[in-house]
Amino acid sequence: MQYSADGQSDGTATVQFPRPGFLASVFRDLGAEHGPDRDGAPAGAGSAPGRPDPDRTGAGPAAEGADPGQPGPDPAGPADAEEAVAAHARAAALTHHRTLTVQAEHDRLADLLRRAALPVSAMDFESQLRRYEPRPYPADGPESADGAEPRWSDFAPAEPAAADPESGPSRRLLDSGYQRELAQARLTHQRALREWRTRQAEAGSPAADESRRAHEAAEEARARAVREYNESLEECRRAYRLAEPAAVESLLERALAAAETATQDLPAPCRAVFRPLTRTAVLDLDLPPLDLVPSLTGYRLAPEGDVLPVPRPPADRSTDYLRLVARLALRSLQAADAVDTDEILAGVVLNGWLREPGTDEPLCLLSVDADRDALARTRLLPPETPYEERDGEGVYADAEQDEALVRLRQLGAAVTPDPYARVAVQPAARAGAAVPAAPDLSANEFAQLVRDLLTRGGLAEWSVRLRGPAGLVATGEGAPGSALPGRWVVWASRDAVAVTGEQIETLAEAVREESAERGLRLTTGSFAEEALDLTAEEGHRHIHLIDGDGVRELARTHLGLPLAVGR
């Protein structure tokens, strides 16, 4: 109601709306948003039923003192503001949810790094032996072990202590607690006695005899299975000690498969090929996919309301992938080293291959060529807490400080600088044909082959002075009367280019510097004519030559194994 200055009502009313647009929403709900009312006026244009029309009574904006020429408040403004706030809240919740998802990916990577560094249990022959432990027949349990009839004395409860030492036993028998214990003990004794008599009656029945015979037959079958398994395992061990490829590869692959148990949710199979010629195992490790490492730090909400990803620096992502790869490689190397208790292996070559769908050839991102001495000198596993926080670094550490990568580099490993750029490295050796050629061998394999050939030929006290991918320089001394007497300087290479006379001159100078008596120039290729002519001269007759055909003949003679012609 409107009131005059004297406090009396002037007969007009002012409608108070709960919020702008209230009546319009009510009329929309009633289906009369655009329809006329009973008087033919548009819905919502007049006053509410039972109320005067503000335009007719002067209670409109003009009556309130407002300027009729100015537009009224926009009913849609507060609704739009509420919708904007709700949209911002939804975007913030989405940002938080996506960030939590990224954080879960980081936590999974950290857990994989921890589990990939767990110690590997040795899978040698001793640990694989089975032991037979007989199981007793159920009827021969502890209850009937002695076969004696249950005695009441074993079940009778202890009598209660008398309060008065002078009182007789009849006084104690009146104790209600003692009487309850006595009744329960009699029931227990009767039950045990009944079960004992039942077992005695069934002991000589045909069904019991048949059950016992079946149990004894099953136990005999168990014992026979364990015995046959241990005998087959011992046969494999004899074949392994003879360095038969199938036996060595079987043992290695079982050890490698057992090492994967800690990370079964991360398939990283590793296959083994054994080369008897050099007593080297070539391991092919399948590396995890690149998208395993998170590419984002999280998400952020832009001022405009957009949910934007926050990418990680590419160098950090590459480092994290290489840290995981290094742990998988060290674990495989440790498994191969731990299982070789008989020291059949002279070295191990491990290649890490990235196999991506849609690509024809895999990429080699990591290659290690380690001999037995290097594996023995190197602790293969990182510390027990491989991702402990240091100086606020959190879960991740710099590649130069990561323990696993440092140890791989100590083994002379070749590691890709950027896996996400698909930068490959040259494999140290490939597990190809059963009979390898000289180019197929790794640097350590070639050095091992030359050493085996010459030491079995009579050259002892072998000492390597220089070694590289293409060959080595070493010294040795043969006993008097052997095929290679005196002190020697050996220069061995596997170049496809023919050896020149200049190299013969260089070897002759090394012989003089080492105070040796002879020099040996060994190559898997051939010699140029000038080199052959030079060694025929009087001043160079102490230099001896062995070409590729001679190397293959020495392998058949001293090792009993072939070496394929170089490709």
C-alpha cells in the first residue's frame, strides 16, 4: 500500500517481486508466455489477479520517482552471472580432476622405477631343485598316533582348592563351578572315546584299506615326479656345463623371466642367444613404449575459463624414460650374471629395442657390451631408495646424477641422447645367424676370440694394451718349445680394407718399444701386396701375418667351432 504524508493509505499498491523475471518465469511454466489474458492484453502486461495495475494507479516507475525514459533493470543479468560462476566452477573441477589423473601417472612411474630396481633372486640350478616331503595319511593324525584308548585321567578337571584345610572332600564336591567343569569333561571324554572306537572299527574295513592304498599310490607318484624333474634338471646342468647353446639359452631365459615378476604390469621381455664361439650371450630387451612417461605436469585454468595442459620440459621426459630403461637393462644384466654360477659366459651383450606399431624396423636405444670382469666389478643395482628426494628434486633426478645411468656408462654402454626424437645407437652386436662372422661380433667378443685362439696356440700371459671397436693391441709370451715362443706384440683387427705396409712398419716399431722378439699382425680381411713384400725382407721377418682364412682355420683347429666369412 502507498501512504500519504499523514499516514493514511491512498489506495494504491506496489508489487514486490522475489527476483527479476519471477512472474515471467511463472507465466512460462503456465504456458501463457506469449498468449493474451482474459481481457485480450498480453500476459504479464497487466497487474496480478486481485491487484491494481501499476500503470493505472501511478505506482509504476514514474510514481517511484524514476525517469520514465531510462530502461529498467535487465532481468537476465543476474542469471547470466550465476551461469558464469557455475561454468567457472565446472572448469575448475575439471582442471583438478585432470591434474589428479596426471599425478597418478607420475606416481605409477615412480612405483615402476622402485620395483624395477628390486634385487633379482638367482635362478641357478640349485634354486630350481625340488624336494619331496611325504604327506601323512589323514587317519594317521596326531590324535591316533599312539592308538591308545582315551583315559579319563587326561580329561578330568583339577579339583578346587579347599578354603579350610580341615574340610573333607565332600565339601569340595559341593562347589558348583567344579561340578560344571566335571560335567563338561565327562562329555568330552565320552566323545573322544566314541571317535576312537569308531576309528578302531573302521581301521580294518575294506574302504579304509582302499583309501590308504590310494593315498600311498598318490604319494609314490609325487615322489616319482620330483625325482624325474630333478634328473632332467641335472641333465640340463650337464649340458649347460658343456656350453650347449640350447641349455644355456634355456637357463638364461628362465632367469630373465623370473626377474620380471616385480614389474608384471610392465611387459619387457628379454630373449637370449648364446654364441659358443665367444661364450657370449646376446640379450634383446624390448623397451617399454614412450608414452609410458607422462608428458604433462598437470592442467591450469586460464582467466578466460579454458582448461590448458601444462607440458613438461622435453629433457625431463627423456631423462625419466632413460632412467626406467637403465633399470630394466641393469636388472637383465644382473639376472644373467647371477644365474651363471659355473662361469660359462665370458661376456654379455644387451641391446634395448623400441618396437613401435606401424614401423618395419625396431630402434636400438641402448647397447651394452660387458665382459665377465666388468660385470663382476660393477654393482648392477641402484640403491634401495632409487628415487629418494634430494635437495627438493622430488621423484626425478638429473640424468647425469642418476645411479642406474651412471653404472651403465661405466660399462661403456651406448645410450640414445633423445629417445623421443628416435635417435638410435649402433648395436654392439646382433643376435643373428648361429655361426657368426667377424663383423657380427662385438668388440669384447672379438677380443675374446683372438685371446682364445692365441692362448690355446701357446701364447700365455696375455695383456691387452689398447682395444677399440675395430681391434686390439696386446702383448703375450710363449713358453720355449711352444708354437709361439718368446715375447710377442699382437695387433688384431677386423677391417675390410687390406692391411698396408705402413701398418707393418708401425707394428715393427711397437715390437722394438716393447722389447719383444716377434710381432703378429692378425686381420679377418687380407693384406696388400706391399705388406707381403715388406715382411719378406730381412728386417721384417720377425713380423708374422694371419689373414681371414687363417683366422677361420685357427677357430676350427683350436676351438672346434666355425667362423663365417665376413660380410
